[in-house]
Amino acid sequence: MNSQDVILGMLMKESLTGYEIKQLLENVFSNFFSSSYGTIYPTLTRMEKEELITKEMVLQDGKPNKNVLNITDKGRACFNAYLQGPLEGDSIKKSDFMMRLYFGEFVGYDKIIIWLKQVQKDSQQKLIQLCEQYSLYKDEMHPAQIICIQIGIEEYKAKLETIAEGLVSMEKLEQEERS
């Protein structure tokens, strides 16, 4: 799976602007696909050259014109080939937090506690956001999309539970170190 596959999937349902694609990648898809902002527009340009998508300029009164992207028959065939292909193995998104935590033995417990609390706060916010999105859109979602969101919710809950347990452990160790 790459950015092209995800973008083609989005366009299978409806025409979108580059900005709308960026918003979807940052919100809905960010829970299970990592894509940098810098790759979106180069990917769209390449996809247009390969005739997977077309771009239609829409004139707007009092606003800048916008480019609406549409999937072509070739793009549909490419996306369907991706869907029909074998499942790829999942990979963990690159995580600076996990890398630092892994090497946490080289810093004090106090620093690890700071990291844990920061990620706990961020994860709690992401869980709230995902739950809000789910409650807003669940009636319009395909059952497969609902399962996807539910997996994301459960992953955040498990992460938060593990962090809470880790915080108790680290705070106890920090306390023992001070004694």
C-alpha cells in the first residue's frame, strides 16, 4: 500500500480537491496510514501524468479557482488490482516516541515519565477525535469502515492502558531512586 493506492481509493467514491485529500489523510486515514504532506502533491502530479486521474479546474466567484481530481478508468483498474492483490504485512508507523522509549535506559526515569505523559495526552486526544468522527459518520459508513474505526479505537485504548501501567512502574522506580 502506498499513497497512490490510498488516494485512488478516496477518488473511487467521489471527486476531491488536493486539499480535501490532505484533510482526509490527516484525519480519517492518519490512524492507519502515514503519509507526509510533502508527498501528496508530487504523487498527484505523477498520477495525472500516468493518466490515473484527471484534474478539472473549477472557477469560483470571490475565491481562488480549485482543481477537482477525478479517477480515470485506468485509475480504477489500478486500484482494483491493488485490492485484488495479496495483503501486505502491517508495519508500525515510524515512532520517535517508541525509539526514544526503547533507548530510555540512557536517560533518567524523570525524562521517560515526561515522554509517557506527553504521549498519553496526545493519544487521549486522538482517541477522543476518533470517537467523535465515529459517532458523526457511523450511519454513513460501510460496515468495513466501521470495523476499521473500531480497531483504531481499541488500539488507542490498549496503548493508553499500557502507558498508564508504565507510568505507575516508572514513577515507582523514580521514587526508589530518590530514596
